[in-house]
Amino acid sequence: MGDILDRVEERLRSAFGEPDARASVTFLGAERIEVLRFTHGELRRYATLGMSAQPMADPVATVADPLRGPRAEVHLTVRAGRADTSPVLRALATAAASPQVEGLVLADGNTLDFGEPLWPGAPFTAFLAAAPGETVPDLPLPEPRDPVRFFPLVPLTPAEAAYKRARGADALRAHWAEHGTDLADPVRRASVF
């Protein structure tokens, strides 16, 4: 497991550079999750480290395979200096622990709803998982392990989460694109009402 996480951290460093801060969170029934922060100019990125230590298992499977199954980490990009987003590390660690704690198998289009602001004063209460591989390429692992995939998370307002539930993730993404929504703006207003 340590070797996998070492390789994951190296992949994150190759994509984002050297982290300028890190914190760890431990949940009952789950392994420790670290959150690394990378700051580059106006962008601040947070990435988890630890979610990929175990494969995500189908919650209805009677026995989890310790080697086979999808592996993932999550990351978030926000504009620095517009809000204190540091407390988001708790929500990111919770998202990363959800496969171990709740049996979630993360996929493109999943909503991770927290029911409260992702950081103090944030207009967002949920994340939308986006397609992995664009910002951080997949990390192949030795057979029979699946590669580690790196899912970007997009903060969602309650109105956007409701829109996504009603119309789907692709419709929400199309709406954002049509309106030129800056998804990295940590204080943006909902683009749907």
C-alpha cells in the first residue's frame, strides 16, 4: 500500500508541483486520508492521498477483492485569494473516505452532498465528480491492480445540485459552458435557479 501511495504522490507532484501544505484526517473504520495543497499563482489545488490505497468495492459484493477494482483520488481547483478555502480539506477527506466507509464507487457524474457549506461562508454544499484523466493522467499499477484515476471535483450550490438531479450531469455541464461559468471561483453564485 505504501508503494501505491508513494507513486500517487509522485503523480500529483508531477501534475501540480510541490505541495505547500498538507493535513491528514482519520475517520472511524477508514484509513488515514491526507490532503495536499498546491498553490500556483492564482490557482490553489487540493488533492487527496490515501483513497487509492484500497480498491473501491461494489457495496453489494459479499467479499471485497483486495487487489482488483477501481482506485481513485480526488482533487479540487479554486482561485486563491477570494475566500479562505482551507477548511475544505475536511470535505475532501470525507469524500475520499466514502468508498471505505459507505461503499461508494466514484464515477464521473456522481454527486457528493454534504448538506452544509464546504467551507465557512461557501455557497456550495456538494461536489460533482468530473471525468478523470484530463488534469492528472491515470496512474497504471502492476497487474492485477486497476490504475489510479484522479477525479476533479466541482463545487455545487444547492440549486445546481437540484438541477443536476432533475436533468443530469451533462445538462448541468452544458449550462455552465453556455453561461461561461468560472467553476474555480470559490464565491461564484449559482448559475441555475
